[in-house]
Amino acid sequence: PEMKELKLKAELLKERNAQCDVELLGWLKPSEINTFLNEHGINALILVSETEGLPVVIMEAFSASIPVIATNVGGVSELVNDKNGILLNANPKITEIATSIELLANESLEFNEQRRVEAFKSYSACFSLERNSKTFIEFLAAQCH
């Protein structure tokens, strides 16, 4: 319902910081998300849902070393922290979202790179298919003995 105001704030942010390019995509199919993440240079994923479980899109972003700005709903706080992104309160104001975007846009390259490293570490530690498959197979094998 506040998309128009959010787009206006994004335009103002672009005017203040020419390096910042904000694109508000809205809802995408899962296949479109992976394609988009792999084909574009993305500095952050912004997920401001009112409800979530454990969002796969955050895992996908982390697998591509993309920091996340997200609302603290559902299991989001199990994924997003101040090292790999920004965790907003459950009902952030538009200005809080805009401020978070601006914070990421204006941080040093070194700090941004560290966030990217931490995002990928978060993925690798908990959501790597190779790691989890091996662990699951070992678990199943142990059940057979």
C-alpha cells in the first residue's frame, strides 16, 4: 500500500547519491529470483514482509554473497544480523527502510565486502546443499546400523 511513497523515497535517495541505483521489483517467481541474482550486480536484497517463515530468498541472496535488509518477522532473525545485513523491526517506517538502503549505499568498500563475506559464510554454514546432503546421508547411514 505504500509502494508509491517508497518509490518516491528511492528516487530522492538516487538524487542524493548518484552511485545508488534502487530497483523495486515486487513479487517474483522462484525461478526469476535465481536468474535475477545471477545476472545482475546486486548490492542488497530488501525483504520487508509482514510475515515469513524461514525465507528461501534470503538463503539465495546469501549464496550469491548479497547482504540483506529485512524485517524481523518469522525466522528472519535466525538469518540476518548486523554482520551480513540489516535487521529492521517488524513494522518499519518508510524512512527506516530508506535509511537502511542509504547506510549500505554509503558504507566503505571494505565494510561492504566484509558484509558480503559474512553473507556467504551464513549460507555456507547452514544452507549449503553439498554440506547438508553429506550430513543427511551420514545421518541416514547411522540409522541403518
